[in-house]
Amino acid sequence: MKLLRLFPLELGRLLHSRMTWLIVLLTVISPAVGLVLYKPAIASTMLSMYLANPALAGGAAGGILFGLLTVYELDRAGRSRVEVLTNAVVSPLAAALVRLPALLAAAGLALVLTMLVWLPISCGLIGSIFDGGDYVLAYLLFMGLALPLAILAASAAYQYTRRADLSLVLFAAFAALSLTVWADNWQLCWLNPCVWALSDDFSNFRIFRSVAWMRLTWLAALAGIWTVSYLCIRQYGKGLPGSLARSVRRAHRPIIALSLLACSGFAYAAQPLVDHSNPDQTVMDFYQVPYAENVVCTSRSAQVFPDTTAGTVSGTAAYRFRNTSGQAWTAAFGVNPGYTISNVRVNGAEVPFSVSDYQEYNEAMLEVALPSDREIELTMDYGGFPRENRNVSIMQGGTEISSEYLCLENAGLSPRLINVLPGENGYPTTIEITLPASMSVIPFGASKAEVVAEQTDGTKTWRYDSNSAGGILYAGDYIRQDIQAGGMDIEFYYGRKHQAVMEAAGAAEAVKSVVDYCTAHYGMLSFGSGDTLKLIQSRVTGGGYAANGASLLDEADFTADNLSDTGKGGGAGEVMIHELVHQWWGLGNMFDASDESSPWSAEGLTVYTTYRIVKERYGPSYAQEHYVDQWQQAVDNYYLNFYVRNPDYLEALPEEERLEISNSLRYVRQYCEMPLKILKAEQLVGGEEAMDRILRGLFNRELDPMYPYLTYQDFLNACGLTEEDLNLA
């Protein structure tokens, strides 16, 4: 009861301190650092730039500020040389139990004020796709939990050392580890969690779960360390060993400390979010498993039941085999390491199985012993929380499962068959998936999904057929627009939250313009499926890919910020055209990006093609003013740049500044200099029609499977030119 009476007194004293309010004010301002200096979320989505980065910066800066405040407050009595008097009034142990919650309460006040101040700012910067749930979770997890962690760490350091200077050194070293050495380890970066992107159009629960798990793991660890330091508080004139020996007489104290540390260690080791895949990504042991002789798969099916609230998956898979060898054998499957396998049966009878501890490429190997029967039907249940590949653990979020979005790939959809060849009809596959009625199911490929049942609980069951050993499935709260262009029926899917942005950018018109132009001038996309093509906007992934009948569009390419990039076009609709042209120059033809010093990339031909489409739509004068003249101005400034003319000075700069300048210069070379060179090549080869024939030939050339990239030399050879012919200076 005495502690309860002391707490409001200590909190009141703390809130009457000018230092406290200075720290609170600086903490409230600190998210601004994420808008200008500290930008760990590298994706160009609006929530990444204007929510994640400010919240992460606020957490890092606020944590450091409250760590300093903690040491300042704990050292107050010693600094004023009244420690003997205060200890006579209130025991050091009781004082510690009062100061800690008072500091935590002050941190909570700072967080509330920060969220109130930044709410209208964030809403204005983010625009129509602002989401209150994402805002609250981002500030609570990215910033809010950093403050108590810093307070616990700084307080523990002081209680161990009883010296302000040494405590500050220890706290600074601990914070520096998180910001540097541990920055790429999602479980260790306690101050600055690994958040590379937040989605604008879809949910972000997966990355929020990851940060929450890390924060709670560290909260248990630092609470345990603080409890041990609490036992070391000096009392009765004794030093650290004597005080510790006296404090542990009450058994519950060390038990609490050890329990907290044990919980933290268990949470660290047993985290359910990331797998244990082999970090050597050149190893492909699963692909070396020999195929079963004289055994084929005649068909397979799966019934999949994602839990969009818990983010988990459960399902039943069935496989039918024909075994003409007359011998028993073992079937091998790749399964997501987060799934458990149960109820494995062959022709109705249970059979033994095992799942390997070894994992690679986000898969573990399931092995099932099968009999020598000629016709075999294998069924199994599977389910769990899908884990992500640890080799890309700093870019978590791809396995998002919610009522707004999900993506299940290969072993995440159902166990992937490894060592059995297809029958004469391939791998005939039927997939059924049950999801909330608001979600549309989009198989990635030529397959079409149809609703086969509607349940009373507000869910629908979708079914589609395919022919593969794996498969990729997208589902979400999508809007679909059907567009006829280039002799194809285009199914264009994008997130419902993005509808206003897409309509303002004229998305449907942009798709039609690009497909009509590029198909007529360069040819059909190789991944089109006959007369149809799905264009699917995915949750932010860092890139796109294509398969037969479908192509993926990263949502980061269509954010309001990206659509206002004048380097890609004169307006939102023209930037939309630019991003869609990448279906031809980027996906339809790949470019080797290993040489960062070269201006040759997918961007050069994409910007040039965008210019040609805009010229055709709006006339030569408009294209000259908004494209060619701007390229020329940027290139003229580039050649006058001090660091371009004096590269030795660039190399002498600190790495961070050098990278920033180099990235800016590379942007000019790829987006402005290269299009000008292509335009000059167009004039040298005889005009637009001649250039179109050259580019059509390059687009449809026979690829070298060992090096399938379109190179600058390929372009020069096709034009009959040399690098010197295209010099602009």
C-alpha cells in the first residue's frame, strides 16, 4: 500500500520537472526525423514513407531520449548528495519500484501526445488510403514499445553500476548495437525493428505480428535483467555482492527474474514467424532427390481453409498415384516449415511419415512410406502459421493472411510433390478454398476460379483447376476491370482502397494504351495465355513476376507518390503508362542490373516507350516539352555536376553521402541520359519505324538460357552503332 501512495507523488514530481517536459517535447517532435533523415522503410508506399518511417524514427529517437531521462532521474539523489537522506525516508528497493512505473507513465503520456499531434499530419500526408487501425498499431508497436524497453535498459544499467557516466556508456553501446550490428537481425534490433514496407491497399497484420513478437521477447528479457539489477541495488551500506545476497533471501524475487529470462529465451528460440532455411542459397538438396521409378501422379486436389483472423491455414490434400514398379517406395513433399502434418492415410489406412529438420527455400521435406499397390490414394491434413524464409527475414510481410489479402505459394498452398513425375495428362489439380465473401480468388496463371458454394457464416468456397506440382494463389478485396486491348482480354485487378488513386490516374485507359501500342510495335507478351491476361496488383513485394496467363504488379509502383514522379511521366496517367510498359521492358525482356555504373537498364527503353505512347496520344509538342526537353535539361545539369567532373572527390565522401549522390546521378543516367541516347539512335537508324523494327527484333530474339538478359551491346549491334556514336556531350 505504501508503494501505491508513493506512485502519484513520484509521478507528480516527475511531471513538474522541466527536463521531463523537454524530453516529452523532443519525443513528440522526433517522428519528423523519419520524414527527412532516418528512413528504414525503403518501399515507396504512402504508409511506408509517412507512417512507418516517422513511427520508427520516433521509437529510436524517443527510446534514446527516455533512456537519458531515466539515468538523469535515477542519479538525481546521488548528484545532489542527498542519497543518504532519501534512503532513510524510503528504502532504495521501494524507490526503484516507484520510479520505474512513474517513468513508464511519462513515456505513455509522450506516446499519447505524439499520436494526437501526428494524427492530422499523417492523415494529410497519406491521403485517401489512410487507415486508423494501421496508424494506431504502427505507433504502438514501432514507437510505443521502444520507450519502456529503453527505460528498462537504462534503469538496469544504472542499478548495476550506480554511476551515471558508466550507465550512459552502457546504454549507448546497447542502442548502437541495435542500430548497427543487429540492424539486419529482426529478433535482435530491439530499438529499430526491421520494417521495410507497409502496404497501402491491403492489411499489414503479418509485419505487426513480427514486430510485436520481437518487442515482447525483449520486454521479457529486459524486465528479467531489470529484476536482477533490482536485486543488486545497494542497501545497508553493502556493495553489489552483499546487497544481492541479502535481496535473494526472498525467493520470489530471483524466481521472477529467472522466469522472465526463461520466457524471453523460449520466445526467441521458438518464434513461429521465420523458418530455419539453409542460408547457403546455392544448395538445392531437395531438387536432387531421385524420382520414384515407374511411379506417376495421375491427379491431386486440396481443400484449403485459411483463418483470416489468426493468419493460419488448414487443409486436406489428396494425391493419386499409379505404381507399375511392384515395389514399395517413399513419396517426398515440400511443406511450409510452419505447418504440421497429421492423419496421413493411404487407401484409408494410416501410414508412417516424417518431416525433416533440414529446411531450404522455405520448405521442409515430408517423406511418406507408400506400399507396392498399383493404384494409391494418399490423403493428409496439414495446417499452421506459415513461416517466411529466414534469408529474407528483414523483408517480412509476404505471407500476409487476412480478410483483405492473402498469397499462398506452392508449399504454402498445399504440400508440393517433389519426387514423382507427372502422368500422361500432367498433374491435373483441383483446388478448393473457403474465404470471406468479400474476397476474390485469383489463381496466378491461366486458371479461372468459380464460386461453388456459399456458407451461412459469410464465406464462399471457390474452385479452380490447374496442372502443376505447386501453384500460386492470390485473394483479396479486389476490384476487377475488364479491358480489351492488343487482341487480348485483360483482367485488371487492384485493391479496393486504391480505387480513387487508380481512377484519378486513368488506370483502364493506361492499360489499353500500353497494351495496344506495345503489342502492335513489339509483339505479344510471352506470358500471355492465348487471348487473355491477368494483371494482378499484389501487396508490396519489391518487384513483380509473370507466368503463363498472368503478371504481377507491385502496389508500390502505383502509389500516389510514385504516380507524381515527373521523371517517369508528365502526370499520374503517364507514370501509370511507364509502370505498365515494364511488362515488356523488364518482365518480357530482362536486364542485368549488376553494373550500377551503366545507364543501360529497363528504365531507358521504358521511358523511351512511354515518350512514344504519349507522343502518339497528345502530339509531338507535348512530348517534346514534357519529356525530351526535361531529359536534356537534366543531362546538361548532370554534365556540369561537380562530382561527375571530379569523381575522386565523390570517392572521398563518407559512404552514406556518397551513396545518396551516386543514386541521384544514376537516376539521371537511367531515366534521362539513356532515353536521349535511344532517341539519338532512332535518328541515326532512320526514324521511328526503323527503331520499332529494331526493338521488335530485340523483344522477340532467341534467348540464351545461360544469360537471358538484353544488353547494351545487343542494342548497339541491332542498330549498327557504337557507344561513341551515341555520346551526347
